[in-house]
Amino acid sequence: MHCLWCDAEIIKEVNWNNLFKLPEDEVICQGCKEQMVLIQGPTCPQCSREMDSEDICEDCVRWGGAGLDWNVSLYKYNDFLKEVVAKWKYRGDYVLVDLFMEDFKKRFETLRVSEETILVPVPLSDERMVERGFNQSEALANALPLQRGNLLSRIHSEKQSKKSRRDRMTTENPFSLNASISKPVLLIDDIYTTGRTLQHAAHLLKEAGASTVFSYTLIRG
């Protein structure tokens, strides 16, 4: 096997723990994996922002519990992941999602999510879907063992990555509801930056009857 990112050959170490097991396909070399830095805290308990303490951060105080109950993110947004995400998300290299899958599934298993929770990948607009060819949030959600719900649609707008922090914080809600919901909802997205997109989605879902709305995101910007 070769690393999906740098194409280096992956030589699996043989030890007493795996000597009698069937070999598992490795998709990332050790050097690249070490650059995908997991968030380990202390963090804001509501949004996973790294902090010096576990107090609620200023942004979450400002939200005031309006929509999203909590967010858990997996990785720090460092230069390595910026480059990986750019190729995966904006240049359409879908297979790169496999770089994240092992860590993404392991972290999910630690979340306190009930089996009745509905999984909702944050949708793209129709125009953005045509442009990219796939929804990165759906690619992540496909790895998780929860029922999916098509509860939201998205209005086409300027890319979030093109907006300043101020513009993101003042943007209007881009989502519309497809159905009412009374169960808990877990939103899936790739990057949590200001939280505005997820707060918009959560606010609508709460209005529609969702008992709680959480999010699980790949990266905390």
C-alpha cells in the first residue's frame, strides 16, 4: 500500500499483537498521520475551541444557547490539514476522505449519542453540489451508524471560505426546512470556524421540534 497523501510506501509493522491477524489496509503513512493533530484539550465544552481552561468561550456565551447544544471537533486546523482539505473539498479528490475515517469513527464512539438520534449532514446548495461533485459532509456521515434524515436544504450563496469573520457572523440563515422533527439531531460538517452555519441549522431544527441538536465536525478552525 501507498499513502493516499504523499504516496510513500506503507510497510506495516509486524508484532505479537497483529502476527496472527489478517492485515488491514493502511491508507496513510506514519509521517503524514503525525501531522493530523487531534484536539486533546482543554477546550470550550460547547464548541471544542482550544483554551487555557474549560470555561465556555466568548463566542458560545454570545450565542446564549440559541440553537446548537454542543459541538465536538476532531482535529486542529493546521497547515497540513488546510492543504489536504483544499484538495479534498475544492479540487474534488473524494478518496481523501479515507485519511480521516479511522480517527473519525473512533471519536464518534466516545460521544454520548442515543440510537434514536437522526444524522443530518450539512447540505450544499444545488449549484455548489454541481461544482464540487460531492458533499464532503455526506462523505463523513456515511461512516456513522445512525439513521439519516434529509431535513435541510440550502440556498446558494458566496462560499464561506471567501467571507471575513465579520461577514460570517452577520450572514442570514441559508437553510430551509424539509420536514418537522421531534428526535435529537446530530449535524455533520467538515470545519467549525465561527459556528455560524451550524447555529443557523440548529436554530431551524429546534424550531421544527428537535429535542436537542449537536454537531460533530472534522476540524476546529
